[in-house]
Amino acid sequence: MSRLFQLKCFVAVTLALLSGFGWAAENASNYPSRPITLLLAYPAGGLADVVARIITEPMSKSWGQPIVVEPKPGANGYIAASALKEAKPDGYTLMVGSMFLVVAPLIDPNANFKTSDFTPVSLVAGQPNIFVVPSSLPVRTLKEFVEYAKQRPGQLNTAAMGTGGSNHLGIEAFQQATGIQLTKIKHKGAPPVVPDLLQGQLSIVLGPVNVLAPHVKSGKLRVLAVNSLERIDTLPEAPTLIEAGFGQDVVVVAWYGVVAPPGTPPEIVTRINAEFNKALKTPEVVQKLKAIDVFVMGGSPSDFGQLLRSEQIRWAKLVKERNIRPE
């Protein structure tokens, strides 16, 4: 190979790289110039859908471009994740992800994505879950429930609402920390859990506030603790897990974050991140999220990336210790 040919190759590659950098800078300054699609790994009308629409409404107004929330539920997030992974890395296709981004590859060797496949953009919000029991169960605190369960190993039922979600991992972490043994009963989401709880077929459930709180207020269910670092306005009487006498290792906060396809230019990521954080500081957004017991998170792309890495370490350990596998 001649030196002249090598020089021509070097120049060609250099020009291509410079052209790419120019494209990124130009597109970042003009971004967005058309509608953005925000994929959702959850059904339309669910809490994640509501949260996404609350946050993106002021962003659409600010940008002058619509943000189209597109639900792609099913297969523990695989459908939405696959669509994002194959999307063009230009900032016009994003996805709201949650703990499945970390947990699915840990428990399923056949998962079609890795956490590192995606570009962290921003954390957006968190959702606390609550521990509830039927009001007929003779316990009034979570400590009392632990003692009650230790006397009945394997005899008390809980709900399994999807492998790898915050409800599932919260119950697994709770059992791991306390040494109790609960029997999991499969349920397709939180709403079908309620009748079984009210009828006493389930002894304890860790589930979303918006589904369970009305039955706590009616007196049919009893709340024992909030799986969060702070109390919630909807059930101010409910202690946090720390206040209930448990350690940080039991606290599992469900988070929502936005990710982009692999290879999305940093300039575009920074632009999107800034707009999400701007929207999350809007009083109207904060008020609407608080009304549904969802709290604002936010932060930089690197903050989100750090959370993903720490979550991988935490859940890899629990998955191994509890021998968690796909169902």
C-alpha cells in the first residue's frame, strides 16, 4: 500500500469525522425541527403514560414541536426497547424506561438488549409503593407482620405483578432482609390485585399508591409502610420503611428516566436534558405530579448514567441471591 494511498484514506476519514461533528453541532442548534416520538413501555392510560404527558406538555410548547407519546407495552419492556435500539440516533425517537432497563438483562440471558445499549438522557420522576394488608389481618405494623410471617413460613401469599419491576424487587428485597418466606401469586398488574386483597387471598402487597390508597381510606386495607425515603401526602400516617425500623437495603423507589438510541450525539442529549429539567421545575408540572403521588427527580445525563450503574450492581446481587429468573 503506497504512502499516497494511505494519506488519501487518512484525509477521507478525517473529513468524514469532521462532517459528522458539523452535522451534530448544526442539528443541535436547530433541534427540534420536527415532531419527537417518546416511546413508552407501558399501556396507554397507565401511570407512566400520565406522567409522560404531564412532563412533555410544556416541552412541546417551548419547542414549538409536538412530542408524541407512543405506548409499546408488553414483554417486560422488550418491545419498546427493541424499537428504540433500532431507531436513528438523531434525538427524534426517545423512550421512557424504568427498572426493566437494568433488571431484564440480569435475569434473562436471552434479553435482546443491554443497559449499556442506550444513551441516558435524564431521570424524570419517581413513584413510591406502599405495603398494605387486609384490615382483617391481625397486624398493625410492618414489624408485627414480619413476626406473623415467621410463624407461618410459606403460608402467606403476596402478588407477583411482573418480573423485575419495583413491586417484585421490593418484595424480594423485603424477604431477603427479614428472612420471611412468602408465596407469590401471579397477577396482571395492580388493579386485579385489589379483589384478592379484599377477600383475604393475599396477605400483603407492595403496590402503587394510586390503586391501593382509596381502599386504605375506606378502611378495607391497612397501610403498614411507604417504600420511600419520605412520607406521602395521600397517606401521611404511613411511616417510611426507615421509620418502620428497616434499613436502606429494603427501600426500592420506582424511577422513570428517558433514554435515547445508542450513538445519539452528546450535543443533542444535552439539549434534550436541559428541556426536561426545565419542564420539571415548572410549578404546574410539580403540582400535577404531586397530586398523583409522583415526585420530581431530574439531573444530568451523567447523574442518570451513574444511577443505572449503581442499580446494576445492586440488583445483580439480589438476582443471584434470590435466584430470580424470567417467568
